[in-house]
Amino acid sequence: MSAKMKKEFFPGISKIQFEGPRSRNPLAFKHYNPEEVVDGKTMRDHLRFSVTYWHSIRGQLADMFGSGTAVRPWEDGTNSMKMAETRVRVAFEFIDKLGAPFYAFHDRDVAPEGASLRETNANLDRIVRILKEEQQRTGVRLLWGTACLFAHPRFVHGAATSCNADVFAYAAAQVKKAIEVTHLLGGEGYVFWGGREGYSTLWNTDIKRELEHLAKFLHMAVAHRKSIGFKGQFYIEPKPKEPTKHQYDSDAAACLNFLREFGLKDHLKLNLETNHATLAGHTMQHEMEVAIAADALGSIDANTGDLLLGWDTDQFPTNVYLTTEMMLGILKMGGFSTGGTNFDAKVRRESFEPVDLFHAHIGGMDAFARGLKIASAIRKDGRLAGFVKSRYSSWDTGIGADIEKGKVGFKQLEAYMLKKGDITPNTSGRQEFLENLINEFI
Ligand code: XLS
Ligand code: NI
Ligand code: NI
């Protein structure tokens, strides 16, 4: 690249700077100041933002009623290797200008399939060399890698849960390779999202057998991870449906049950996505609390859904109430270690210009920066945590402490209550008071 002029894909846009809340520059951060220290850690290290290759670089902005609208002047309309190479340069110019420290990709986002698995792997190797080069040039790192086991027609019945054993074998070979390239690129983690690991109809489905196969697949992945010395964290990403009617990894609780049933709990954490939580009929706060309680929260796919549309709209998160809830959860678990805030989000079909990608990410990053600052202030204030603690104070001494310590059984509790007679509810839940308290900070 030395003497040659480097081609610019986002001309007229320079590195996004922090200008503070009074700035009116749409291409500046108002709240995300990577160097600013919050609770002893920079915002950059708290939030660990990541750009997704599949949405931001490959997304054509098609929906089920219409073709893609994205204007991407560098695209030639093909899925050639030459195009794949160009896209790597596009991606890293974008991520670098945005100032996100991480990115994430599926194997098939970055390199096209060839005529055989061998050729496909060779394509991937070629692009991975360029990814590595660009990582070194920019300092951008890989948050996690993953394999696309849902787009190609061979995965019509699923991958690890396919009725066809050859498909399981193909998926295993593909994931083996994807873990290896993630390792080579210094990835901090690897995600399993079972896009088609579920069913369309139960009339043709043996759930027991499919779940056992899925577990076997993950155990093989764990063994391979160990054999190549990959230290990155494995994650499973819950989603209840879409594209299948039901996905086995439907929500945090279902994933945890599956991981425990099959002895995988020590090997995988959860990568939670906001829009998947709402599709499952939960809030993101619920999913996060369930995962944190099981010490299994690993990473976040940051986006949001449109509650008036019934599908995974993957919108950029701009709701500060949401980001506050999420950052309260992240701070509560002691912060991310291998995980991060991965924008699994896409611009709207109507927002088809390259600059919209910047607006979208800047907005998401600013919303999380505010969420972080607000969550930190709520924790410092202490009233919320204090309320919850005192709500359970009957467990800290006396009979409560005896129950928690396992000192008493039904017999002793009956004796205790016969003596006491009855109880009248004496503590209000104070929901409205607490909602007002949160709003003091937002
Ligand atoms: C789709 C999922 C997917 C995973 C990675 O709904 O969110 O993008 O994050 O395979
Ligand atoms: Ni996701
Ligand atoms: Ni999703």
C-alpha cells in the first residue's frame, strides 16, 4: 500500500471524534468518549463495541417483500473473491473511522463458498490473511467468529439437528474451520447461534434425538477448541424462532437447562440479543438477570425490535432506558471479560446511503455511553441496591438465616409458625417509587 494511493470508500468522512453533548455534528459522538474513565475503567474497555460484518458490510437491506436498496458504490453485484477482498478494505475503513475496537463475522460473510468444501476453505484462508493484515494495520480486534449454518440449502433441515447425518458432518467440518480461523485471528470468542436448529412441524421431528445430536456437536466443538489451544470463550445465542417456528435455544432459561442437562455449562456462556429476548416474550433485563444469576452472561448482541412488527427487525438501540437497564446488568456482573457490545443491528431499508451506517453506530454507541454513565450513577447513589437488600432483610437473621443455612426443615418451620400464629404483609413492593427513582437519573 506504501506509495500507492489508498482507495477511500467513505470519502468526506474522517475519524469520528467525541465532541460532547452540545455538539450539533451528526458525525460526532456526544456521549461516547473512549478515553473517559467511569468507575476506574475507560468507556472503551467497559463497552467493547463491535461491528457486525453480516449487517454492516454484507447487508443489502432487502426484506421479504422487496429486494435490497443499499447503495454501496464499491459493490459490483457479485460474490467473487475480488469483491470479498474489497469488502475487507471497506469494513476496516469503516470500523477504523468509527473507532469501534472490535468486529464479528460469519465465515460466509467474509468469503464465498466454492465448488467443494476444500475450495470453500481455501477461499476463507485467502480472505483471513487479509483480515489479519487489516487487523494489524488498524488495531481492530475480532470479538467473535461464527459459522453460517443456515443460509445454504444443505441446511434446510438444520445443521447439528438435521435429519441427515451427512449434514451434521458438513456442519462439523465447517465449524472446525471457523473455530480455527477465529483462533488464528486472535478472536476473543466463538458464537453458536442455531439458526435452523429447531423445527417447522413436530409431525416429522424427533426432538430427543435432535437435542442429543446438538449436544454431541457442541461437545465435539469443545474438544476441538482444546486440541488446538484456542482459549476464546464459547457462547450460545438464544432465539425462540425465525427462521424456524421453534428454536431449541429459545431463551436464556432454555439454553441453561440444555447446557446443564448435557454437561456443557462450564464450556459455554450466553450471548444475549435484545430483539431475541422480546421475540421470546421477555425483556432484555429479564434475560440478562436469568443469565447473571447462573453466572453465564458472556456477551451482548445489541439491537432492539419494533414491538409493532412481529419479527427480528434488528434495529439500532437508541432507547436510553434500555441501555441503562443493560449497563446495570453488565456492571452488576463485574463488566465484560471476553464479551462486548456487538451491534447485531441493521439500518432501515429506507436508510440506504453509506453515511447512514455511521449515524446508526454513532447513535448506538452514544446510547450505551449514556446508559453506562446513568447505571454507574444509580449504583453510586445506592438507593436502588439498598432497597432490594432491605427487601430481603428477613433472610439475614433469625428464621430466614436458619432456612438459608439449611438448619431447619418443615417440622421446625411448622412449630415456628404455630407459635407465631400468622403474618400480615408489611412491606410494599414500591414499584412506582422505584420507577420514579430510575427516572431521576435518566
Ligand atoms: C440472528 C442472529 C445471528 C447471530 C450470529 O438472528 O442474531 O446474527 O448473532 O449468527
Ligand atoms: Ni445475534
Ligand atoms: Ni438476531
